[in-house]
Amino acid sequence: MTAKLKPDWAGEDLLSRFVNVLIQTKPIYGLMKQQARNVLIKTAEKNGIPWRQTVQDFESSGIHEQLAAIANPDITYPDYYNVPFHAYDRGNLCWLAAFEAAPATYSMALRVWPNENLTWKIAQDRLRSSFHEVLATHGPKEVRDMLDIGCSVGISTLALHQYYATQQQGPVTTVGLDLSPYMLAVAQNNDVDCTVSQWIHGKGEETGLPDRSFDLVTLQFLIHELPYQASRAIFQEALRVLRPNGCLAIVDNNPKSPVIQGLPPVLFALMKSTEPWSDDYYTFDVEAALIETGFETPITVASDPRHRTIVARKNSTQ
């Protein structure tokens, strides 16, 4: 049987429209949002992820004082970034979102292999390595400079750097860029060995970085949080900053995944309540958009039961 292109709960299908009506009803939305948050915290703490303790530790760490040093005062936040998501009224523009990002990320990895009794650390390593394995096969043969757009609190960035630093001879330079200064403050705090050369507060659509300066650009679990117009703009920017033969690599939810398509109604309703751009993402032909941007025909691999990795190469003559 041929896999459906998208879940029934996304786009203009009747089920999707019904869920969207529920989300747009404020009292119901408030309950859904809180329940989605409770599910994440319960999953995390049941599996040994110290969610509440992590928040308490950051609150007493003095990290708040680092915000001014990392925030770019010239940033104008796009409209799509000024909407509630991930159960936070201010989205990623608040400390709580930054403090809870790592526990939420670790909890996400556990949901990929729910029946294998993995520890959260093993699940997280497996999630990252599944992406890196695709890069080893389809990515650039030599990587000197990398850019992780939408780096959040740096989990993806540090794992990417560590992978290439151990796989290649010679130095590897890695840059993490995100639109939330709160996330970047936590990323910088977590980068205790100063592994990453720069943590930049900036837009993925307009990085301000030089032309042809990177061998690899990654978007890790980012574009499901964006309207498709923003994703297209980021693809264009990635093409600009990549060197010839460099690659853009995207890992994110797989619309064709039987697991994603078969989510129980309660779970997909809760997920949509915290992801305002779900319909855009699940109906967005990413591969076609990459080709239209100017990349060569991309390679798409189902890198784990819930996620796909897409690797698109910049032509050697560009």
C-alpha cells in the first residue's frame, strides 16, 4: 500500500478543520495547551529526566544576566514568531521555554522508540546518530565549517560538532544561530568547553553571514515550527551561504510516517494545539521547494520511525 502524502489531521481535510475549530476556541485551547504540557512533563519525569529540577537550577543560576550580552538589539521578530507555541504564550521568547527546552527534547526522543525501554540518554544519542548516519552517506565528503540554523539550546549543534570533530582530520568550526536570545543564553551556558565558535542571535532568513562560507547547513527539527514562506526564505539563505558542493540537511517529522499518520486523536489534537504551523508543514512539498530554490534534487531518507532526513546539495557551479 502506498503511503499517504500527509496525515488526515493536517491541511483541509474534515478532521483537520474540526481540530482547528477546537484550537481556535479559547477555553478549549487553554485546556489542550495545558494538557499537552502535562503529557510532556509526565513522560519526562517518569523516565528519569529531571524536568522541574532543571528549571529550578537555571532559575537560581544567574543566567538571566547573560541575556543582554547575547541579544541583538536590532532584531525585528517576524510575525510568525510572535505567536504562542509549545504551550508558552510568548513562544520561544521567554526564559521558561529556554529552561524547559532540553527536557522536552529528551522526552521527544523517548517517544520515537516507545516500546524499546530505552533510557532517555540512549534514545537521545540514537536520535542524533540516525541523522548523522544519513549525513555520512549523502552529505559533504569534507566538512570544515558548519551552520546550525534554529539551534535552540544547542543540543543539536554540540552533537553535530562532536560527530564531525571525531570523524575528520583537521579542525571543524561550528556556528549556532537562533532567533531566541533566551535559548542562546542557555546554549552558551551549556557549551562549557566553548566548543562552538559562535552563538548568534539572528534570523535564519537573513543570517548576515558571508557568501559561500559553509560546507554544511542544518535545520534540525525546525521547519515544522515555521510557515512555509519562512522555510523557503531560509532555504534561499542556506543556498547563499553554502560553498559549491555544500549541503543543506533537514531532519524533521515525516508526514509519510505510519506512526505520525496513526497518532491517536487526543495526541494529534494536543500536538496541533502547541504547533501553530502544523498545517503548513504537513502540506509543504519540501523537496520541490528545495529544487525551486536552486538545489540539486534532494535525497530523502526515513531516518527513524517518526522522522525524515532530507539532504540537498548546492551545484558545483553555483
